[in-house]
Amino acid sequence: MKWKDLPEPDRWDWPEHARHPIKSLIRAVETDGSPVGSGLDGRWAVEMVAAVYASQRTKARVSFRLKDRGNPLLRF
């Protein structure tokens, strides 16, 4: 398979509320939304890192949601 370049986005600018974490949080509260970099985003980031370790330990692919949700570093 040959490498394909990703298309350039139409716009590079972020809205004002997304440029600052406190402004993002305030807007999320006001609009009943979620801030940039929410707790859910953090949870997924931790799970993806844990999946790398779990995959290395088992020498196999792992699927999300991880079945073993413990600390993968304690199992090496």
C-alpha cells in the first residue's frame, strides 16, 4: 500500500473558548457540553497507553475496552 498524504484542513484556527482551559470549562458548563480535554478524553488516553503494554505482555492484539483494567506494569 502506498503512503497517501492527509488533506489539509480548511481552517487552522480554534474558537476562542478552546484556546484556554478555563474558558473551555466555563463554556462547557454554560452550554451543557464537554471541555477540550475532558475527563473522558483522559480516560481513553490512559487506556490506549495501557493497551500498548497489555499487547506487548501478551504478544497479541488487544481490543478496547480492555478486559483486564488493572495496572499493566504490575504484570511484567
